[in-house]
Amino acid sequence: MSHWKILIPAGFAAYFLVGMAQLAEAADTSANYQQHCASCHGADRLGGIGPALLPENLARLRKPEAEKVIREGRPASQMLGFGDKLSAEEIKALVDYAYTPIKPMPAWGEKEITASRIVHEKQPLPDKPVFKADPLNLFVVVESGDHHVSILDGDKLEPIHRFQSRYALHGGPKFTPDGRYVFFASRDGWITKFDLWNLKVVAEVRAGINTRNAAVSGDGQWVAVANYLPHSLVILDADLNFKKLLPVADKEGKVSSRVSAVYDASPRQSFVAALKDVKEVWEISYNPKADDIPAGMIHDFKYKEGAFLPGFLNPVRTQLDDYLDDFYFTQGYDEVMGASRNDAKAAVSGQVVNLDARKKIADLELPGMPHLGSGISWKMGDRTVMATPNLNEGLVSIIDMQTWKTIKQIRTRGPGFFMRSHENSRYAWTDSMMSKEFKDTMQIIDKEKLEIVAELKPVPGKTFAHVEFTRDGKYVLASLWDMDGALIIYDAETLKEVKRLPMKKPVGKYNVWNKVTKSEGTSH
């Protein structure tokens, strides 16, 4: 009996000590997360500048690969490596923490979206600009350093207005066809409508918890929002009233998916969405007279005998053999050129998907991690070519859009994020902002010779990226990505610097005319 009297307290003590050790480890992991991760991914893991860290968002990333990302960082992102700050055990514990479900998962549906809507201007604003500048040659400049947006006069190349934006705008602003209104999406789901003629924020709504981007319909009546969390596409009207929420999942409803991106295909009167975790492309028509969509067994198409969905604001699915994370529309908007960004692959092959035939029609030779969403196209003699930068290799791929063959790989200083040109310019500009050594260098490509003919390095060591042309293509505006940064303006022909406008880490800049006319030199 005395033996058991000793064993029971000893066993309890061992159990207690193990429990205390587990609690201490959990506390250390939580502290490490708050110190190293929360500023980008949110204190509650629901996302901020970086994506939400939840098992629902990490389906394509295995735990060993996630450990590598924490240890070494991630190309084509702001994710730094923490291998010099955290031990292998601490990194493993952080990964386990990120793969632990949040219970209950926060809801963000029609009720929450509708309740979040804010109207800043209740009365109709005047139907004419309050300034003398050409309203179609304005620039919208996103300054991420202090979360502001500047509006520039594209003729005088001077600021005319500046206002505070939501935190961490992402995906580029989108314009109505007349250029009057511009819509912004923030990483934490806020959609902002801004009246460029009156220089005022009109309304805002939170359409998601963690958002990728937004698109505006070609008729200016609808806004589509691509969400990472929840896994949804949200459709709003132009006044940011809730219209519809589309839960995003495969055809059987078994696998839900984040939405990588949504873009407007105005000639088709539809939005096209790429899905992160399901091998499908969705096309959502905003034409009220769109044909019904077959949704099950069909006995007779002509007499509509079978299961159909209304064609208006419902997805038509194109089944694929691989994921399509990022894509570029061809000129007629009948095809998309896309690629997967599966980190487990050493190389990535792209694909061309015909939206009418609803199938892949060609493969693309695209090594590394192409950034097709920032691709551009132009005429070369009797053919059209498309060029795309690469996020983890120093090259630009040039593709013949008739044969889909890669006709040249132009070696650059390093991995880049953006390309831009203009129909009135013989040059295409590409950065190397993903390179540690050459992030300060912009390279200029002759569009006929397909050769690099010049380099610009205005401030050694400072990131120099993203350009946009003026409406007439005469000047180029480039960003010095620094808190004490600037827009550096160049003569597009001579490549000589014209002036600098001080700004707080200016990132993207967008010319109204180039966007609403779908200039061949800018992304759509």
C-alpha cells in the first residue's frame, strides 16, 4: 500500500509537468507568432498584408514546405526568412499553429457585408470635374508607406489631391468605363469607391476578411470581389450594395477554394476568376440575358429538359488539368494565358484556355514563376507577341500569340514583378525588384529587336519598380519604393529624367486613359 501511495503522486507530478511544458511551449509559440508573424498575417491569423494562416488556406502547401518558407522566406513576396531568429523546433511549432483550425471560424456573408457598408456622400455629386486637368489623363498613385492615394495631373505631372486609403491596398484600382469612379480593394476586404471628378470617397463596404482583388464590369454596373477568406466571390452593385455571394468550391462541392484573382472580360460581358485550390476557371456573366447554365443531367437542351441555373451572375466552369493562379487575356478576350504557382514545382508550365470551348487548347513554355497578370502585348510585323516577367528567374518570356510558342527568353538582371509599355513607344520597361542585388535597376527592351538596350539605376540600393505611361506615351512614371521615395518621371523617347515628385513608398500608379481604353502596354 505504501508503494502505491508514492507512485500516485509521482505519476500525477509527471503528468502535471508534461502538461505545464506543453502550456509553456504553446505560450512560446503564440509569443513567436505575435512577434514575427502578426504584423503581416494578423494577430488572429485572419490576414493583413499577408494571407490568412489557416488550414483552409494552406491546402496546397505541405508542412515541410511551410517550414522552409518560414526558414528561408518566399520569392515574389514580402515574406522574409526567419531561420536566423528561430530554431527548427520553434519553426515546426509555428507551422503546427498555422495548421490548427480556428473554432469557430468567423462568418462573413450577406449579413456582415451589408452591415459594414458606409456611405460618405449621401447626395449626388456634381457631374463635372472640380479641377481643370484632363480627367482622362489623371494618374492614381498608391502610396503604401503611409496608406494614402495621390491623384496627379498627367499633363502638368503635378499632384492635385491626396487622401488616406484603407490599409494595404492590393490588386490595383479598377475604373468605370467613363473614368469617373475608381474602386480600391484592401487586403482586409474593404472596397472603396472614389469619385475622381469630385475627389471624394463616396462609399465603402467590407466584402471579405482576406481579399485578393476586385474587378469592375465593362458597363460600370457591377463589382466582383475575389476572396481568400472566406472562400467566396462577392458581387456588389456600383453603389457597393450587396448583390450576391458565390461560395467557391469544385463541381461536387467537396473542395472549397480561395480565389486567386478576378478580372473583367468586357467584350464577353463577364468576370473571369482563377481559383487557387480547385483546377477550374470560372466565368460569371453579368449579362441579364445570358444563356442558362447546365447544372446536371440534361435530357434536351433545346427544350430545357433537365437541371439548369440562370446564366446571370452564376459561374460557368472550365475544368483543367492543373491549377491556374495567374492569367492574361488575349486581345479578343476569348482565351486566357495562365500558369500555376505551385511552390513544390521546380519549373512551371503554362496553358492557354479557350473560354468558349471551355478547355485547354495549348501549352506554354514558361519556366520559373511567370507573372502573367503583369504581362503586355504588342504587334511585331504581322504577328502579336506577349511578354511576361518572371518572379523567381531573371528573364522575360516572349510568346507568339498565334502559335503559342516561346520565341525568345530575354535574360534580365534578376527576377521582376512588372512590365509596362505603350502603343506609341518602341520600348518595354521591366524591373528586377525581386532581386536583392539588382532591385534598384530598371531595364529597357527594344520591342522590335527583342533586346535590352538600356538600364536605369537612379538611386543605388533602393527598389525601383513599376512604371506607367502618360496618355500620349510621351512620359514614363517610375516608382522609387522607399519611405522617402519618389515618382521619377522620364522622357519615354530619350530615357532622360525629367523631374521627381517626393512620395511615401509609391507602389502602383495607374493612368485613367490607359486603363479604360485597355492600352496594349498596361495590364487589364
